[in-house]
Amino acid sequence: MSVKIAYSTNTSSKEASQEIKEKFSNENNLKLVLFFASSNYDPNEIAAEMQNNFSSLKTFGCTTSGELISGLMLKNSIVAMAFSDDLIEDFSVEVLDDLNKKDAVDLAFKNFESHYESKMQEMDFKKYVGLTLIDGLSLAEEKIIDRIGDLTNIPFVGGSTGDDLKFTKTHVFYNGKAFSNSAILALLKPKVDFDIIKTQSFKALDKKLIPTKINSETRTVYEFNNIPAVKAYTDLIGIDINDASKYFMHHPLGLMANDEPFVRSPQQTKDYAMVFYCNVSENMELSLLESGNIVDDTKRDLDLANQKRKIKSMINFNCILRTLELEAKDQTEAYGKVFEDIPTIGFSTYGEQYLGHINQTSTILVFY
């Protein structure tokens, strides 16, 4: 046994956590429990109950905008994955409890170095992997991911915490406590091979936009190609300027790297400006994207990964915009079935992290 997964749709934090425990009760050699819970649970209660039920283990996780477990996409539930010592040799978890601290990542990394008795820059990126759970309303993801990249070559993958589309407050959980305006960084040393899959369902069109006036703090683009952003965007697609937001999900923008898009999704218009779900840099060349079939494209990418070696388990950070598109196309059940044969948990995020902060993507940690 390497991982065990379980879920509960019980609306009581106590009873849902107890149900998870009962499903794990016959397993030995557990080391760590990761869980994703709907924000409709009281965050302090669900954090405390999960820790109470796994008092000898470390527990961590976050709030969501929908949950995923092998074969199913859920809402108003809790999903959990327990790792045993034949999959995880060692781990360290750090809470960044105030994202306004400039040195928050540095302090977490010092604790990682103390735990592993090794410098982060000297650790073998083939032997360690990091997880990120970052407040999805903080606008701090880029700052954290950029600093991680400055300090280590170890890959980090994760998602931005959600609150079931209320957009009021999200939480991360660690050792029985809930934290807001916070993030969790976990550094794992698996005993098995692992990989990171980044999958999105878009093709790039031969149409470009270059941000020429921006506010990076608010993720706002005022001008593309030196003309008002909304006009430039709608002219490129060939639609009425008043219909811009209707096309955001189907036609986001992408930073292209080796013919692969790193998606930047528009969130809303403000007058003639466009606000994005992640940062867009000045003079960054962006391609207009066109959406495809999420189910088929995800299955293709998982099949490719499975050809290398048999996938043992996965953690899926799946963008809420993908979830909404799946719902609109009546493909939710089909997407859940993509993962039915592999022990998997995940959640619908407010953004994804891998080599930066991105949107309309699934970033998936795979254990072989």
C-alpha cells in the first residue's frame, strides 16, 4: 500500500472526518494525510477534526471550489489521500501565515534545509518535489513562485485555494489549524519515481497581443499594442466590443514556450481595461488561444505519461475555469472517469502553479 484515498459528502465536519478515518482504519505505516475540503465546511472545525482523527500523523490541505477523486467530480465534499512510508521517505511542511512578509519563502526554505540537513540549491531535483497551496484571493502567487525559483531547482507544483466561487475568503490547513491570507509549502522526498504533468486544452492561433500598459499589482492590462485592451482583444477575434467577456473562456491568451501555451485567462473588463487571473508582463508577446476538448486532451496526456511507467497515484490541481467549461459541456462525469483507474485526489483551483502561475490548466503530480 502506497496511498489510500477516501471521500465524504457528509455535511458535518465531525462525521465527514470520522468517515475518512474509518476508510483508512485498516491501513498501517501511514505518514501523512493530504485533504481538500469544500469551503462550506467551517474551516476551523474541519481542520481540527481531521487532525483529531489522525492524531499521530501530519495533516494538511486547503479549501476548494469543487473536489476530485478517482472516477468522480464532487461538490460540498472532502477528499483525502494518505501516504504510506513505502511511497514517501520523508517530508516537511511549512505554513506561510502572512503573505505580506517579504521573506516568508526564505524562512520556510531555511526550515526545509534544517529538516533535510542540506541546502535547497544542492538538493537533487530528481529526488525531491514540492507542493504549493496558496490563497487564491491573495494575488501573491507570482511572488511566491518567483521566489521559489530563485532559491531552488526543485520542481514545485500546486494550486490556488478556492471558496466555492464566493470570492470572500479561502483557507489552508495544517496540524489542526486553519489559516487565511496564507500558503503551505510542502517538500516531499518520495521513495518512487515521480513526474509533473501540465495539461491544457488549447491551440494557439496566429494572432498576437502585446501588453503595452499594465498594472502588475492588480493584474490589469490597460492597453494591448498601444490601443485600449478590450478593443484590441475584440478586434483580434472580430467581435463586438460589448461581447468581450463572453469569449474569455473560449479565447484566453497564452505565453508560448516551445509551442506550448502557459495560459493567461481574462477575468473581467473594467471600462476598456482587462483584468486577468494571473500576471501579464509588459511587452510579453501573447497568442490568442482557442479551446478544445478537455476530456480527450487530458486522457491523451495521461496515456503518454502512463506509457513511461505505470502511474501509481496522482494529485490533480484543476482550474475552476476548466470545471465550469466541463459543466457547460455536460462533460463532468466523463472527466471524472479519466482518473477512475488510478488513485487520485484533486480540487478545482483559483489558479495553478508549475514553472509560474497559470490558468485554465491542470498541473498534476504523478507517482510511478
